Amino acid sequence: MKTTEIRALSIEELQEKIETARAQYDQMLLNHAVAPLENPSLIKKARRDIARMLTILTEKKNA
């Protein structure tokens, strides 16, 4: 998800997206532990997307 798309979301929508992304990330890690993922770089991408969303959420709350 791009930064411009994230900034367009409201705080509530952003919190929902973060919860969903974290659930998908946890599921991805679990699946990877059982059987290697076809593309393990998706784990890194998901982690960075979550961090990006959390950063923007903090910015919005402080503004």
C-alpha cells in the first residue's frame, strides 16, 4: 500500500487496516514456519507496510 493511499484514510479506517494487516502477517509467519512460502519477501513487505501505517496513524493522532 502506498503512502498516499494510507494518508487518504481516516483514523478509524487506518486502525482497521492495521488490525487486518497484522492478522495476515501473523498467518503468513505461521504458514512459513510449516511450509516455506513461494515468495518469502512478502513477509518483509507486510512488516514494512504495517510500520508505515503505524507511523502515519501516529502523525494523524498528533496533528
